[in-house]
Amino acid sequence: MATNRIGKYEIRRLLGEGATSAVFLAWDPFRQRDVAIKQLFPEVVSDQQRGRLYRQLLLNEAALAGKLAHPHIVQIYDAVISDNDAYVVMEYVPGGTLEPLTRPGQLLPFERLIEIIFKCTRALDYAFHQGITHRDIKPANILLTAAGGSDIRISDFGAALQTASDTTQITGIGSPAYMSPQQVREMPLDHRTDIYSLGVVMYQLLTSRLPFEADNNYGLIYRIAHETPVPPIDLRPEIPLALDAIVRRAMEKELDRRYQSWAEFSHDLALAFRNRSVALDRHALPEAEKFQTLRSIAFFREFADAELWEVITLAQWSHLKPGTVIMKEGEAGDHFCFLANGEAQVKKRGKLLNILTAGECFGEMALFSAGGGIRSASVEANTEVDVITIRARALQRASDTCRMHFYKAFLEVLSTRLSLASARIANL
């Protein structure tokens, strides 16, 4: 194994080692960026039986390069798989894994934990819709983009099943403590095995314990297949009831009692916020709730998950009291808004023109008008409101795909308004 270079990549330092491979921080001189390289040990590559298996795992992972493009999945850049060497080059994610956060004394605040698990559900739902089941979800395969943050990347799809293709399904791979009952019994698998495994991760993040432990793998597999774990709330009474219920449903042994879709799992996590099951600052919305709010607004119905996460980074979220003037007639405006919650009124020269309700867009005309962005009407909060604000400069920083969806949705909004105006005129 080269000490200072792997292929064209310059090795900076060792990030970690496992039983079969090492992971290095390296520099890509062509792309001018840091990368992570997972390289099999020489003795593994040369081993006739193990070498074939683990080269196949790397091939599986490399085959997903370009197929899984999601903000919460590690990107694969390059791979070399031969009889003499085997490594995969991927996005470098500097915040470390979730493993340290499963230890006593290092457990996460509930709101941050839900943020992380929610993002995992969205990433795995995306993979599912690409025909992929991960099969090895565990804290070591969930990476933080920054220590102390809640932005994540899911890694290590080497054991994945590609159900939409004829890719060889590798059996006997995965981490036993996180395997579903169906996986330990070697039954046919679908996305619900990953739902179970993520439930185990959530259990461990909440309690600092695994649901099942044993002296050997045989004992562990028996317990997973036949026993019911201690409810998380029995191990840590301050766990909110909603989170205890979510974990227990995700880890149901019987498939028909487990979450049937990632959307159901995501929905219950978001509901934990809305029902105030977690002690949060009322107006400091976590990203999971922001995502669900955007997904519920008709304007964003054609935005993919990746674009909604992008919108979250572009937007400003505000909670305003009744009577607050959100936009003022005659003033310059360089932004547009969405009403996430509550009710507001639109007035022109003191005359009521319209009532806005949750989900409606307003203020976008100033961005397209020839009059220098002057507001033609005022908008005032009738009730307490949550307002999503996006500034013109922020929109210009958005990706081309994201901007295209914005402009298409604006055209639909304008078309609807013109139709309504025409109908009113016809009835005069």
C-alpha cells in the first residue's frame, strides 16, 4: 500500500481502519478538492475467497456513482478494482460518524436527533425510488458534515440490493446488531429492512444501548428473530412518548406492523415537532419541519427533495404578530414570500383586495416588473403568521434546476391569478 499516493491521489492522512480496509483523506490534484479513499488491504485483495467478495462490494458501491445524487448521500467520484488493488474515491465528509453520539454522556438533544433521522429517511426514500436498498444502515455509515451539526451523508452502499437490475445479491453482509429479523433469517428483503435498521440506530442514539446484545452472533441473531426489545422510554424516562412510539414501530418484527414506507416514517418524525412532543423554541423551526412545510405547499409540488433542501438554505423563516406589515405599498422590494401558516390581508390604497392563507405566494411581481420593483399593494398579518422569504440575490445563487422550477411555478401562479381576474370582470 503506497504511503503517500494512491493512483493519482495524494494521501494526507489516515482517517480510520476496519477489518478489511483503510480510509484516507487525500487530495485530488485534478479537481482541486479533498476526497476520501477507501482502500482494501493488500492481504484482502490477494486472498482468493475474501478478495473476490470484498472486490464485489467495492464494485457494487462504484456502480452507484452518478446514480445516487442526493444532498444526504455520499457521492462516489472514482474507483479502481483489479486483482492487485481495489479502492473507491468519494466525497470527503469531515464531521465524523454518529458512533460517538451513541455513548453515554454524549447523547444528542432530541431535536437534533430527529433532524438527523429525518434526513436519513429522506435519503433512503430517494434511494428506494432508485431501486436501491442499503442493507447496512448503522451509526458508522452515517456521517456528519460538521461536528456539532445535524447535516448528514449516508455512506457505504457496497452491500446494497439494486432491485431494479440483475446485480448479484451478496448474502451474509451487514452488521448483525442492526439487521432486521428478515435479514438474519436470509429472507427476501425490501426497503423495510432499512426502516428496521434505522430504527435500531434511533434506539441507540436515544438510549446509548443496542436493543439486543449477546456474547456471540448466534445468540444475537436468535434474540433479533424472537425477542422484543425493552422500550426506549423504560431505559430513559425523559424520552418523549412520540419518539418511543416511532422507534417501536420502525422496529416491529412483523413486516405488516412496521412502517410500510419512508414517507410514513418521515411524517411521524415531523409530527413529533408539531405536537410539541419535543421541547423546542416555538419559533425556531428545525429543518425537518421546514422540509415538511415546503412539501405541503402546492407551489413546490414539482421540486425534488434535493431542491427543497436547497430552498431551505436560501430562505428566511419568520414568525410575525397580528398587525405586522409584511410588505408596504409604494416601497421597493427585492424579495417574495410564502405564507406558511396563518392569514394575511392584501390592501391597495386602504382597500381590501384579497385574503391570503397558508401556502400562498405573494410579492413576486416586484421581481419581474419594469417599475424598479415597487410594491403595488400592502400585505398585513391578520393572525400570527409564519412567513418564508426568499430574496432575489438568493434565488440567483440557486442551481439552474431549482430556478427553473421557481420560474415554472411563478407562471402557474400568474396564470391562475389572471383567470380569477377575468372571471371577476366577467361577473361585473
